[in-house]
Amino acid sequence: MTTTSGVGLLGTGQNLTVQYVVIKKVVLSNCLATTNPDLAKEWHPTKNGGLTPYDVVDYKKAWWKCDKGDDHVWNAIIKSRNNGRDCPICEGKKVVLSNCLTTINLKLPNNGILH
């Protein structure tokens, strides 16, 4: 079985920070493929080093692929995806070939001069 871990803040004191590590054993009932099958469909088929949605829980970073374009590929922590973070290209937060100005052939006013 595969395990994954995460580090979090347990408590703080004057000049003291205590961290804890959570280790979850990945089993069928808690793996990504079972807990979020819709998200598991966006798992990149080749960039995750042989891991599948059956091998991970939530703190691991993974590669994702959106079905809106071949270049809609990005790396994100599984937990952030489970919390609703979607494709950064579709959200206009990341520029790739399919959404850049040259590709979409945006017609700029005033002979292409930006003001």
C-alpha cells in the first residue's frame, strides 16, 4: 500500500511552534478514485510517475489535465483540487498556447495599439 503525509500546525507558544505529521494509508475507501471520481477523471494519464487516482489521498502534488484543451495541463495539490480549485487555464490564471492573444487572434482597436 502507498502512504502519503502532510505537515500541519498543531499549536504555537512563545518562541515555540509544534508541527505534526499525518500519515494516511491509502485504501480503496479513501483513495481519490473513490472519494472524488469526477476529479479523478482529470488525473493526467502520463505525468504522475505511474501513480493513479487509486494510489493517492490528498496531500500529494499531482499533474492534472482538463478536457477543454490539450495544453490545459498543470500541477496542483490534490487537497486544493478537492476544495474546488479548477483548471487555471480555463479560469484565465495561466497562459498557454491555446488561450494566448496570438492564438485567439484578438482584434485590438486603434490598429493594435494598447492604451
